[in-house]
Amino acid sequence: MAAATASSSAAAAAVLSLSPAPTTSSFLRTQVPAHRLPTLRCRRARTLTAAAGGSGSPSSAVFHGECFVVGDNIDTDQIIPAEHLTLMPSKPDEYRKLGSFAFAGLPSAAYPTPFVAPGEESSRYTVIVGGDNFGCGSSREHAPVSLGAAGARAVVAESYARIFFRNSVATGEVYPLELADAGAWKECKTGDVVTVDLGNSIFINHTSGKEYQLKPIGDAGPVIEAGGIFAYARKTGMIASKATA
């Protein structure tokens, strides 16, 4: 029992070390105790698919498709409203249903195009583009899980609330990527065709013809690619695999 506890603590510590350095005071307001991070064990709906030209490895994966654009300070209640938090991601049918409610809290007046079309469980948008302080608010792990369940593969934002970044890495659902240039997200529109190239840390908007630099995802990449912190810990031998436990 003591060994298992020590291994779980090591896995949690690995996630904490992957947090981005805070750039605004909003990061400080969203910081929560580390012991809450590994409470939700999620499964991936499917393996990440690299576009042509990508090798599929954590350092060179390429994602291509339409983007969904949101603004600054998108909070977790807008990403997944509290009434849907009773859904259990470990159950396949509830995982899919969680995806159908992704971004259900966005005001329709400001966002007339829904992220997930009515009656659908998944979204047409592969990449989410946002502004400053994406994922602020409560620490619910369901936020990145709902985006991954809906089919999103990456979020490209100007900055993140610290807990959303950690939860994205811990659950392995989406890549939380940061734009190197302030305001670049304002030049994108929902429906633009984009490419995210992790290997070269580049975000390309093919519709506008503009290219933007991303901050490297670093050590968080292999954790997300493995499917989250627990899957990564088993893969690297930090904790025993299910087969040998």
C-alpha cells in the first residue's frame, strides 16, 4: 500500500512540473492544491490522428481541420456547465454525452455557431483558438475531457489558467498550446481551415494565409500522447501496469 501511494504521488508530481509559468495574476487566482489533480481517470475516445506529413510522434504530430474561435477569459462553466458534471467519463456512453455538451455554456448571442451541432455528439472543429486566460474558473477536470470527447485535438490560446493546463495534461485529452504573439487569435474566425504542427511549433491559418509561432509544448507532449498522467506513469514504469498490478 505504501509503495502504491508513493507511486501515485510521483505521478501527481510529474503533472505539477509541467505547468506553464504564470504570465498574469489570473494564474494565481486559479491555483488549487496539487492533491486534487489526479482524481479523474479518463480514457481517450480514439488515438490522435496525424495529418499527412506527420509521423504521429509526440514531437512531430500534425493536426489539420477547421477551428472554433472564442475570446478572452473563457471559464470552465462555459466549457462544460455544472449540471453536466454528474456524467462519468469512464463510461463510454457518458463520455460521448459529455462531448455533446462541450461549450454549452457559451452565450448564443456572442457565439451563434455552436461548437457541437444540435443532436450531435461530436464537433466538426478539430482545433479551438482562444485568447487570454483560457479555462479560468473552477478546477473541474471535465472541461478538457468534454473538449476531447467532442473530437477536439488541440487548444491554441494566448494563455491558460494554470489548472486547465494541468488538467489537460493529466487527462491527456487535448494539447494546450500557447501562441507566442499576443493578439494573434483575433485574426482567426470560426470555420477557418488551420494546421497545428507540433514538431515545428507552428500554427497555420490556411484561410487567411497567415502563420504563427507556438511556444513548444515540451515535456507535456509525451504525457498527453500517452493518454494522460496515469497512462504515462504506467508506460514509463513509474507505477505498475494494470497487467502486473
